[in-house]
Amino acid sequence: MAGSRGFWRDADGKVVIAQAPNIPLIGWLVFAALAWISGGHWRSGAGFVSSAFLFTWAYLELTQGVNYFRRLLGLVVLAVVVGSHLW
């Protein structure tokens, strides 16, 4: 099984569903919290930066995810982020 990637397993055969947060996820959390507690232009700006961090995380998961579950998760989050800005 080593060397093959599955829906839940990485290239080493380990099941990977969640990982430690990386910089884009931490940035998303910080700016989402800032947008939630602030008002006016700060809310709008923090919300935009928050979405940019989440978009970056989703893109990285889609293109470099360790298994197909993580890549699918990236695709879904990317679609939600883009869709939320289109409507």
C-alpha cells in the first residue's frame, strides 16, 4: 500500500483526516475573529483578508492535499468562498 494514495490515506498508507493548522488557516481564524468583533471599514477589510487566507488554504489543499479527502475538502471550501463572493 505504500506509495499509493487513497481517499483517506496518504502516500505512506496513513489515514489523514485532520492536520495541525498552517499559516493560511491561522490567518483566516485571526482575521475572521477580527471581522466578527470590529465594525465599519475594519469589518469589511478583515472579512476580505479572512476570505483571502481561506481561499489560499483551499487552493493549497486542492493542489497539494495529502489524500483525496483533503483535495475534495479544498475544492468544496474553494467553491464556497468563491460562491459567497459572487452572490
